[in-house]
Amino acid sequence: MNNISSLPSYSDIADVLANAKSTFSPSQVHGLFCGYICAKGDKIDHRWEKIVLGKNKNLEYRELLQQLYEISYHQMSEFSFEFSLILPDDATDINARTEALGLWCQGFLSGLEQCDIPLKNREPSDVTETLNDLVEIAQVNFGDIASDDEDESAYFELVEYVRLSTLLVFHDLKAINPSEENNLLH
């Protein structure tokens, strides 16, 4: 088993994206990467560089985001309990966290679509139901959420659902489209 380091922090990714003048949020980028990973398995998809960084060729920015991609892949492929979504920390306003969760789901769904994984007109299955749920979460209406124990609990449950759903989609698509082992970054 590989020694997997932890994901870069939300703020580190936010700094890189701001410095690169990217319009993406850290959550959206992580969702996009996870969508690519689910669709491509262990074959790295470099489209993210142009999509997220545009014409910015800063090696430091690419390296941090490449690290995010690689660690996410390893955590997902090992069905790791360490796999988590890149979201603002719990001290952040619940409305901002809810918006980030919606953006994470939007990025994830975009990553799947860009890799030709259909989101509509799918055969009924657990994954189809899960993808439909993620479409609903991506359209979340935030802004009027009270910061109370009930809403905090609901948010936590939603984050956990999205996290486990991502792992389900990854493993389901991997079973359908198995690829050569270990083509990703070594």
C-alpha cells in the first residue's frame, strides 16, 4: 500500500487559482478532477490544465494541482476513508459551504460529461439514481440557510453522501471499463 500524503488545503488551492487568475473555485476544480478520475480510471486526463489554468504555464501551480489529482486518484482507487471533498472548513458560513458543495458537484458532473459519461437518458441503476441526486445537489439554493444544529447536521450528511457517491461512481465505472493497472503517475 502506498503512503498517501494528504490533499492540498482549500486555501492553498484557492491561492493558486487566484494567482493563476482562474475563474474556478477550489471545490469546483476538485469535483472536476474527481469526475475525470471516475471516467478515466487510472489514465490521467490533462485537459484540466487548459480548462483550469488557461494559458498560465506556472510550474508551481500545475504541480500543486497535479498533486491534488494524483492524491485524489489514489484515495478513490483504494476506497480510502481519507478521501474527502475539497470544501471550506467548518468555521466558514454555512451558506458559503453549501455553495461550495454545489460547485463541487457541478465540477464533478462536468468532468464526467467531458469524458463522455452520459448523465441523461441512462439505464436505471444505483449509479443513475446517484447521478440524478448529484445533479439536484449541484443546483442547491443557498443564501438563506440558518446556521443552526439542524442545518449543520443536514450539511454534514449531504457532504458524506456526495463523498460516498463519488466512490460508488468511481468503482462502478471502473468495473464497467477496466483499464490497465497503474498507468497513472508513478
